[in-house]
Amino acid sequence: MPDVQATVADVDSDGSLMPIASPSGPLVFASAQSAAFAQAVAAGLGIALAASEEREFEHGDHKMRPVQQVRGQHVFAIQSIHGDSTASTNDRLIRLLFFVGALKDAGAASVTACMPYLAYARKDRRTQPQDPATTRYVAALFEGVGCDRVVVLDVHNEAAFDNAFRCETVRLEADAVFAGAVGSPANGSRIVVASPDSGGVKRAEQFRARVEAHTSTSVDFAFMHKLREHGQLSGDTLVGDVTGAEVLIYDDIIASGATVMRTVKAARRAGAKSVRVFATHPVFTAEAIQLFGEGGPDSVMVSDSVPVRGQYASLLRGCLRVRSVAPLFADCIRRLHVGESLAGLARTG
């Protein structure tokens, strides 16, 4: 079975793999698809990424294997599960699953799959007759290859996610990362954190508390009344007083941006002084460009859980900004590796 492309960490002059000494820190692997984010995580841990080999075969198959010894080790594998022009969601998912299986077969004591973004987490329940409960199916796949733990960031429905998985789950939260970028209110203005829908109230309330602690000022709360039926949004009532306030809209995902734009417009109609958007996962579709045109928010801040690509990359020096969550993942991996509490950093299940 000939290979089209191979990436090997260390190869001797005769083409054989060289033995690599195990680092004192955790063993952290990543595929080439998530190498940039994983390298930032490794830098935060003060280690190099563990060596692995990836091969692409001309008929479409792929393999990835660890180069260095993993037997008896507690191993971490980083891969963001999102789709873009370079690879589909399913391609990224299956590669991670196969690599987790390879690590377990190689004798790893435990394998933790670290996914800054986990696709299918929004399809956690049946909204129509005979609908799939895809989150549960994805969980079964990870369990099937022997995954011991999953680490994710800001999943859409925490309870549904925890109930879908039978292995240990760790849910990291980006609210503290974003709160550090808010800054003190200008000229004594009020700050109001707003949720773009009632389903995100708990998430936005946690962000409100973080901002209040960070700015040492009282922060108010508001939320948008939203209805979605057959894919159509309705409802334009913003519950809460935002008159003259700096409004911070907080959400987990931006895809088309429709939900966020409704909240932006409602806040401006209600007399907001400024409107900024904070969202963890920039899963931008083509329609999200509306956020950066006339009538959009003053700024949009996202994390690097998903790389900003395409037409949106040109906006990075303007109103679109990125806050890295790599240090958050590095801290989590360090604590898990040494058996330290995750208190204040994550929720576990």
C-alpha cells in the first residue's frame, strides 16, 4: 500500500525510526491538522509535542501512530473537530478516533482526547420524529476505541454532553479568558452582559460574574427572547435595561451570526452605548459576514478553538480579535498529569 505523504518526527539516515527519550512532562500528541494550536499548548507546558508519524495513502486511507514509547504512560491527544476547506468534520473525527485506538493498542495507561471544539455537540436531542441523537453516537465511538477521558471547551448543552459520555468528561470554560479582555467601563458607564437567548442564560451569567470580579464593578444582566421554529428565528424582545450601557453579548458559538445580530440590533434600539460580542467558537459560515458590516457590533472577540480562515482572516486586525485558550488547555493537562484539582478551571463529570 504505497504512501503519498509521510511526516515523521525523527528518522535515521537509513530511513528507520530513531528512539526518542520520554519527556519528564506529559506526553502530548497532535495531528498535523491541529499542530499550530497543539504547539501553543506544548509551549505553555514547557515541552515539545510527542513524536508521531502520519501517512496519507493514494486511495484515501490514512494512518497515524506514536513514534515514541507510550506503554504505561498517561497520554493526551489534541484535535479540534471542525470542518473547513482543508478537511471535513468527519475526517478530523475519524483520525482522532483511530489515533486514540492506536495509543491504547500500544499500551498507553490512559488516553485523554483534548478537543477545543467538538462537532455534533449541538445535536444532543431529538427535535423531530426519528431524529438522530448524534452527541450520544459520537460518545459511543470514543468509548469504542477505549478513550479514558475527553476534555472539551464550552459545549453547547453541558447536561446532555455529560449524560452522553460514560468516560470521564472535563468541560473547560472560556469565560475567564474573555473576562480578562473586557477592561474597566469608560467614563463610569454601566456594563451589562447579555445572553442572545434564554438557553444561554447560565453561561452568560457565569461570564457576568467573571467580568464583575475582574473589573471590580457591578455588572448587570439581560437576555434576548428568541424562538426558533423550522429553522426560522423570531422574537426581538431584549429583557433587561441596557440604556447607556456597554453591552457584552456572550455566546458559545457563532455560525451564521443571525442570533447574535438580533441581539446587537435589539441592544442598539434599547439605547446601548456600545455593543461587543464574545463567543468561544468561531464556526463562521458565509452569512456571518453580516457581523462585520454596517449595524454590526463594535467588536467581536473569539477564541482559537477553531482557526479563523477565509474571508474572516482579513478582519483580524480590525474588529475581529482572537484570545487564545491554549494556556487554558496547558493548565488543564498539567493538572491532570500531576493529579491536581481542576477547581476554578473546569467542570468534571
